[in-house]
Amino acid sequence: SLHSPMSSQWSCRLCHQRNAAGTGNCVTCGRSQDWRPSPRPAGPSPPPSEPGSACGGEGLQLRARRSPQPSEVDEVLCGAGGAAAASPALRAGGDQLMLRRQGLSQPAELQVQELRPGDVALGGAGMSPLTLLQFLARLLGSLLLFVCTVLCPVRVLRMDEQLRVQHLMEVTVSNGPGVCFLNPFKSFAIVKAETLGVLDYVRVKDSLDGSERCVHGPTLLFLGPYERVEGRGQGVSVSSMQYMDIENKQTGERRVERGPIRWIPGPREEGRLCNGVRLSSTDYVIVEDRLTGRRRVEKGPQIWFPEPYAEWTQGSSIWLDSTEYVTVQDTLTGERRVDRGPRVWFPGPFEEWVKGASLTLSKTQYIAVANTYTGESSMVKGPCIWFPGPYDTPSAVSEAIVLQDDEYVKLKDVSTGTRWVQRGKGLVFLEPTWRIEGSSARASGIHKSWALKGREYLRLQIAPHLRVTKSSCPASAEAPYSPTPLRGVPPAHAAAAGGFVRPAPVPGGHPPAAIGLRPPAPAAPPPGAGLS
């Protein structure tokens, strides 16, 4: 088309691209505004081109190129003559060429290149022998890939997949990620790996050698060729006040794992979650090791964790005030002792004890104490606070005998057979072997003395029993008799009379006379007698 000076656009004579009036070259093919095609010579058509030529003898190859980029595209354009045979899109009647472009954003540069003999035209584009070989190689590779895909399957393994292939004599595994070529004549399976969390675990057994193992997370578990999962479970989170009592079923060994831990069992292990023993300042545990037989005492305050083979008994200590005690016996050695208060008392590992209270004795109280180790007996008088010895056995608290001035008691020592009379005023503390003669449930055994006036006397009768009769002498003008001792009266009986005894009158004899009896001194009590 012709360019009009008054128009605002002009059209290219080669590609018919409309361009702005101010542009000197075509934005599509790069031709100048004054470019015109050469006239077509009249006469017969040019001779056919040589084999391998795309556009005849003097054909031109035009390549549209982008600015240098990785996705550069070349288009092959042929001149008039051979262009019609190569592509039906070329127009007859001129040397116009159709420019095929795909996605070009910049004006292309056209390069005219003369085809050399031996080039092959395919689809309107010339191809060298090297390019043909590359094309054939690609075609052959695609065909080979298709055949391999059909005959030898290909599997792409992900990161959590495993390929298990069964061969004739063995099993093989391949863990992902990866690409595996498979034999279509062998059985295979793709399995998922097992994802284990922080507290997860699985027990895995190898069926070939029988070995076992325990796998805990966090991990991605791929099994071996002959391994299978025997069991699954969750681990145990143990706090600082807890422990795990673990036993190995295969070896019989036991152990204790203290917290804080995250415990995962082994292949043959079983565990039991237990709490530690909280001991205050007054608590204790007696621990016995069943393996060695040793015993010990653990006192508080603490958090106590036992050993694997330990058995224990928890108890509380004993508070003893100033009037309390415990009698302790060691069952291992047989020794005994007494621990008095005030204190907080803890027992030993082999000790047995009995708690007791001391005895508070007043001034008139006493107890008899028997020593079971030596067999001796003793008396403890008040006032005091009495604590027993390791082998002492006290009697009941007894009251002392209070004698007034005119009272007396008859005492007998059963160990020696000694008898005596104890007169008042005073307190009589009976030794363990002393007895009061004449005492019974109704009578206390305390006697009153005889008060004799000036002319009174006592008559004693010895046989068959001792009998005392109180009498008085009648008034007489005769001269008084001189007192003579009474014959045949035992001193003890005379002492019991305590006065004058007038004998009975003798027929045909002198009148009776008043006989004064002086009582003998009382027998001294045995050494250590309880007199006060």
C-alpha cells in the first residue's frame, strides 16, 4: 500500500503492519518505510531446487529472532518460489512471506540466510543433518521410555513410603524418597512408614533371627525386610515425686527409675508407676532388703524412693513428755533399755517397744519392785517420780501404815520367820517379804495398847490360847505386896500386857499380891525395815 503524507499511519509492504507516522521502520519486520519488493521476472518458472533445498536455487532463509533470552524462538521464512511448496500460507503473486511469530514482545530482527546444499526442509524450515540426528535420538529415547514403562514399571517413592520386593529367596526393601524400577515378574508392595510421636513406641520383632527391639519417637520408622510390629504403646511421663518400678521379664532383673524422666519400656520390660513416700519430721520407714536381708530406718523430712527389692513399713515417731518412757528390746541381740522423755523417739530397725508412764509416789505411798533378770525384790518409797529399769516389774501402789502413839502392829518376815511388834508413833512401809499378823479383809491388823490405871492389871492365859483379861485390885488395909516378876509368862506376852498382872489366889496360902511386869524391849526389826 502507498503512503499518504496526510495520513497518520503507514502500512508495511512486506508484512502489512500498520505503523505510526513518526516511525521510520516497521515495528514487526524492521523494514524501512521506503522498502519495496523487487519485481518478479516474467517468463517460465525457475528450475526446481536441488534435493535438500527448501526454496530453490537462490532461496533465502529468514529467521525472526527475539532479543537474547533463554526462550528464543526462530522462525524459518522462505522466499518466493519454494515458499509456496513449503507452506500453503504464502500468497501467490509476489515475494511476500508470512512471518510466523509466537509471543514476541519486542520487534524482531530479520536475518536473511542463504540455504546451503544438503539442508533438509521440514515444515517450511531448513534442518541440518546434526539437527536431524538430534531429532531421531529424542524420538528413539521417547520410544525406549515408553517400552520401559510398559515392560518395567517405575515407582516414585515419597519420604514416608517403603518398597518391599519379594524375590525368589529373600525380601528386599527400599526406603523413600526415590525412583525405583520394578521387575514385572516379581511381587512388590508399597507400604507407609510409621510416624512415632514423643511418647509413642513400638515393639519390633525380626522373624528371621527372633531378635526384638523397641523403637521410640519422635522418628519415622521403616521396618526391615523380616521385621514386624508386635505391639504399640505410649510412654510414661514421670514427675519429680514419682518413680518407675521396672522388671525385665527375660532376665528377672529389677530396677527403679526416678523422675523427672520420660520412660519408654524395653522389648521385655514391664513398669509400674508409683509415688514416692512423703515423710514429715515425725515420720519414718523401716526398710528391709529382700535380697540381702538388711534392715534400716529412714527418717523424715524427705521424699523417699525405695530400692528395687525393698519392702518397707511406714510409721510415726513417739513423743515422750517428762513423765513418759519406752521400754525397748532389740530382737537381734536381745538387749533391753529404757528411754525417758522429753524427746521424739524413733525405733531402730530390729527394736520392739512398749510405751509407759512413770509413777508419782506421795509421802505415804510405796511400791515393791521385782527384777525379772536377777529375781531380787526392792521397795521404793515416796515422795518421788519412779521410772522402771529394763527388767523391773512394779507392784500396785500401796499406802504406808500410819501408827498413832497408842497403836502397834505385829509383823512377820516370811523369808526368815522373824516376828516382832512395831509400835507407834510412825509410818510402817512393808517390805515385799513382810506380812501383818492378824490382818484380814475385815481387820487391818492394827491394835490398840492397854491403858492400865493404878490398881488395874492384866491376866494372861497361855494355854490353850493366849488370852489377856483386864482386872483391877480391890482396896486392902494390909501391907502391900512387894512386886515380883511373874514366872512362867513369856516376855512377849508380858510385853503385850504392858502393866501389872495379879495372879489368882492360891487356896490355903497367902493372899494374892500385885505383881508388876516390866515389858522387855521390843525386838529390833530386820535390817532395812520400812520404818519411818
